[in-house]
Amino acid sequence: MKKTGREKVLEMRNLSVSFVSSSATVNAIRSVDLDLYKGETLAIVGESGSGKSVTMKAVMGILDKNAVVNSGTINFTYNREANENATIDLLTLSKKEMRKQINGKRIAMIFQDPMTSLDPTMSVAKQIMEGMVWHYGTSKKEAYGKALDLLKEVGIDDPDKRMKQYPHQLSGGMRQRIVIAIALACDPELLICDEPTTALDVTIQAKIIELIQRIQRERGISVIYITHDLGIVAKVADYVNVMYAGKIVEKGKVDEIYFDPRHPYTWGLLSAMPDLDTDDSRLYTIPGSPPSLKNAIKGDPFAPRNIYALKIDERLEPPMFKISDTHYASTWLLDERAPKVDMPVELKNRITRMQKEGERNV
């Protein structure tokens, strides 16, 4: 159980983002609301193109040049001085102000491919030290010592040797640990992990996830995971936001999303997880494809792929229906006038197995 009186770190309201080109306007993010609290982990899940990464790039102020923020606020609360909090709308800051005040210093991001984050021409030491010197004017000697400590913290063997090496001389798992060390160098209060283990093998994936969890516990930082891997989400998240077609369609505590999902899209995502205990030899896939976001969406964007769709789905996009104080879903099936529809039997059986397995592991 979470304690009451949680401190809010990030509050996003009505964020809408479009990408404009000579041929079309893509409405990538549509009225997204999001909340994150201190020390907690929020996972944002959904298919590729659902808007997960774009939402977090808006938080970091690193949207592409052709991006247009149509509406919204992103209020970030951070510790300015000892025991004094400050709140700022990140969308009001210029790119230069974001780099100086926020990026790396108070919010850090780990990307899925470490080689796109690391400079091949700079040594490991210089890349870890850079943020400390830039943001805080730390002396090179002190920054070097802290960089060495960070390498030890993220589990790098023979850190003195690694400090002098370059990214191409390291393994994929080691490079990702270096990226994590760089992200932690300036003691950020929020860590955003964008598919941090995609390019790694399964054994290294587990070690990187455990590393991020340990560092989060020790430092008390807040973490946002962007992922399509629901297996990872089950291990790391306190809360889950399910995104589809640029919008959050279901959100709740991790147990609510896994054991009591209410949106047909969430049913599809959970059903598509590989399951060794199922009697069905086929791997489930959600039928159809996500809609094009070049055109204005009429009705429920998931309706063409939803075998439970109602006639109203063709006309009106559903609001967020409240299931509990922490659990909401955007589907007309939750309207009191809608016919009662249960989740697929195979998914219900899977959830029962998951619950029993969870009870055995307690």
C-alpha cells in the first residue's frame, strides 16, 4: 500500500502535439493527462506509434523541429534548495533553458540504443564528467572521482580501466550501464527509461532492470518506463498508463491493469503476451492496425479493431470512466447503458493463473 500524502513530481494536463510537414499534419498526442509521484514508477505501454516516446520527449523538451504543441501544461516539481520545492511548466521554457535548468540536471533519460546516446569520439570518463562540469561547475578532479564511483555503483568491473576506454570497446550491456551512470551523474529527481533493454539479451536485460530498481530505492527518485514489454511492467511498475492512438485509454495501479483490465485494447495487449501454460498453441495478435493520425479521429479510434464495439463508438470518443479512485478506462463498455461484456475467457483464465502464481511467490 502506498502512503498518503504523496508528493507529485510530474503533472501533465491536456497535452496535444502535432507534427507538421508539407504533405500532412499528424496529431501524434491528443489531450494526454498524466501524474507521477515521488519515488514511484509509472509505466507507459502501447504499440509502436501510440505516442509513448513523443509524450516523454515533450517532457524533455527534445521534440523534433516540426513538432507543434497545440495545448497543455507539463508541471514539474523539483527540489530547488534544501527542503524547498519549486514547480515549473516545462512547456514555457526554451530549448536553451531546458538544457541549462532541467535536462540531465533534474530530469535524465535513458534511450533504448546506448550507441545513439554515447559519443564515439569521447572517453567514458569525459562523457560521465561532462554534465557535472556543465551544470555545477564541478572541478575535473572531483568530477573524475564521482564518475569512478558511479561506474562502481552501476556494476562496472575494473572501473579505472573503463574510464579510459571508448564506447566501441565495450559490450552492449556495459554501454547501457555507462548511459545509466551518465543519467545519474547530476542526481536527477526523475529518470525516464525509453525501452532501456530492447537491444540487450535476456540475461543482461534482467540485470539492467534490477540495477535501475536498486538505484531508485537507494536514491528515492521517480521513474517512468516507456515499453511494449508487459513482462517488464509487471516487475517494475507501481502504476500503468495504456496508450493508443496518441491518447491514454486506461490507467491504474499495476494490479488493477493486470488483474482487472477493462479496456478491450488492454485485453488485447495482455492476451498477446507469450504464455507457456496456455492450451492454445497460437500466439494471439490484435486484429487490424492502429489508425492514421493524419486525419481527425471520429469516435473511438480502437473501434475498427474492437469486436465488442458499439454503435456509439462510430460517433463519439468515450470519456474516461471511473472504476476506482485509481483506475480509469476510456471505453463505452463501462457506460451504465452498455450491454455487459466480459473479457475473453482465455484471458480470464490467464489472469487466474497469474494471481495464483503471485500468491505462491509471496
